[in-house]
Amino acid sequence: MITLTFHGAAETVTGSKYLLQNNDAQILIDCGMFQGLKELRLRNWSPLPFDAESVAAIVLTHAHIDHIGYLPRLVKFGYAGPVYCTPATRDLARIMLLDAAKLQEMDAEYANRKKISRHHPVLPLFDVIDVKESLQLMRPVERKEWFSPARGFRCRYHDAGHLLGSAMVEVEATNETAPATTILFSGDVGRYNAPIYHDPAPPPACDYLVCESTYGDRDHPQGDMLDELSHTVNDAVRRGGVILVAAFAVGRAQQLIYLLQLLAEQGRTPRLPIFLDSPMAAEATDIYCSHAAENDLSEGMITQTASAFRGPNVHLARTVDESKRINNVVGPVIIIASSGMMTGGRILFHLEQRLPDPRNTILLGGFMAAGSRGRALEEGATTLRIHGRDVRVMARVVKNSGLSGHADRQELLRWLSPLPPPRRTFVTHGEKASAMAFSRLLRELKGWNSYVPHLGESVELETRS
């Protein structure tokens, strides 16, 4: 018997965890943290629905926190097996998890000092020690190279085009004497012709498909990404304001710098000063440069990785003092800071200062989870609660969906177009409306047996006869 259980990313876009079990062992595909709404974040503190020590191996798709962020917590519960990932994912996971641990520790310290929690003492979900133990378990594997994470399982990675090192996972599961059953986990599918990333690889034939649906109910606006970005930059220059971008420190920040440098190289915008206010983004940029072969710079105007992500107009703010000095900067300039959904980090201090000025522009460049400040701005909020007070939103708010790292509805269909119909497709990693819409589309348009699983649901996968 082969069983698949959905312990995350079921009817939500976060917390990816898929437990796959045969008669010999069980492996976990992704080990993500729940983010966004409080009711989702509280799930990180719920009792573990499976025995951590009984998991033989973990296979990661990529380094975003909603796919790796629960790993140190699982180690705290006793997990000590191997964690497989691509080499770039291993390098990015180090900075992502260490940053997450520091934030957890800072939040716990603040809650204890201010006595704002019913629990005492408030403890972090995990700490730096848990992260260091997790990193020691990582086993890098190149894409297209078969590996056996546990008895009865064979896996290989294919490029998902979503993030440096990102991958879909092809799993062959065997059960006694039956032929292997193939399950494909999409991970997060990237966009076609996306800057710095290669197109997602065609999906291999599979018996069962677990497919993401972040944008499964909508398409990104049509039009040239560079045209849209150049219009935003030039409009901000005319108004003399600051362009403030909330960007994920890993992936989006590097993509934005490349696009801005490309526009300036083409003469379509002035070459403005760019302030990257994030120690993690600065370190991630170093990692992008160290994996130069993975970067797709096929636009042609910039051919060297170092020129794509760095330059005399790019200023990296690693220290707190360097970050504070940006407060004195006047436009037109570009400030890129994290967190990408405005849930915390240095972006909040910049928002507090820049939001009330109508000359400024706030650029939203990716998916904003429900409950985040980014989603509130996207939906037209007139005030934003920051550091205990309501800040008026007078700045211009611009949404550029072209910067999203996720395939939209049509791109997902394009990615799936060469795939023979799986026996069953499980639509996950999307808010409920998005997942349901994409599942319905697969049934009506392609005639597939498609289904949206519930959190905690277990499904028995039929083996080949």
C-alpha cells in the first residue's frame, strides 16, 4: 500500500508538507512553515500529526520558508535523517533558516519583555541551534540524478524555474512485487521567459500529480514586464519620489536589481541609485553569483552575473546603521527591502516613513498572502498598522504581477500540456478558491480526474497491476 497524506498546502498556499508512505518507509516532500493569517501561523505550534523519528528522509523542492521553514522544528522533535535538496537550495536554506530562527528568537524576547502573551516564558518555534543541526543533515543532489532517499523510493529533480535551485520532484514508489508507481510533485512552478530563471522543464509522465495552484484562478496581466516596470520608474522620477519595493530577500530582490539594471542599460530609465536594505538579500546575491551557471541572462544586454546583480549604483545595507542612513535619502531613488509580504523586517521602517508622502511609490511585485500588510495595500487599504500605530497610505501603490515567480493559470496549463493524463491530480498550494477553480479547469478542459485535498487527508494510491 502506498499512502499520501497532506499535512500542509491543502486549501492554502503555505506550509507544504506531503507525507508519502509505502510498506517499508515514509518520506516527507517539503517541510514548510505556515505563514499569513494567524489561524495558519498557529498550526506551526500544533502537535505534530506524525512521528518525526519515523520519517526516513525529507526531500525539498526549494528554499522558500513555506517549503523548508518547519525543518528545524521537526529536528527539535527528533528528526535526524537525511534532507535532500539541490546544491543551490542547500546554500539558500542556510541563510533563510538562520534568519527565520533569529526572527523567532527576537519575537519571543520581545513578548517576554513586554509581557504580551498568556504563555510564560514565550519560547521560539525553533532557534539557531536547531537550524545548525538541520543544516548538517542536508545532502545536495544535482538535477536529473536519481537518488534513493529510503527503501522503496527513488527520486530525481527537474528544474521548476521558480527560484535558484528550485525543482519538481519525480518519485518512484515501490510496494512489494508491484511495479513502481510514479508521483510527481510540482513544487512551485515558475514562469516562462522569466528574467534570471530558465523555463520550467516539461513534466515527466506520472501516475499521480501533486500540482500547485497559487495563481490557478487568474492570469497575470498581459504586457511586457519591462514596459510596465519602466513606466513605474519613470512616473516616480517625474514626481521626484522614492520607489519602495517590498521584495523577498531571496529571488525577487536579485530579479528586480537585474531588471532595473537592464532598463538603465537599454536607456529606458535613468540609472538610479538602488539601495538593497537586507543583510540576507546581500548574502543571497553572493549565492546567486556563486551559481552563475543557473542564471538565465538571455536578454543579452547584460551577460555577466556580477553586472546583473551589482554595480556602482547598487548600495548594500548590511548593518542597522547603514539601514538607518537610508532614511535621509531623497528621491528619485529605489529602495528594496524585505520582508516581501510586509509581515516584518526593515521594510516596515521604510513604510512608516514613506507611506504618508504622495510623491512616493510603493511597488508590489509578487503574491501577497491573506492577512499580510502587502495584501491590505493590494486591496486598497487607506491606513496600515505598523509598530503599534496606524500609518496613512498617501503614496501611490502599484501592483506589478509580472514580477511574480509563480506561473499563472495559462502558464500552468502550458506546463501541463505535454503530460499524459495522470490517474489522479491533487491540486494544492493555492488558496481554496484558486485551487478549486484550477481543479475544475483541469476536469472541464482536459478531462482529468482532479481533486483538492483537505488538510490532514490521507489518500491510498493504487499501484500498477
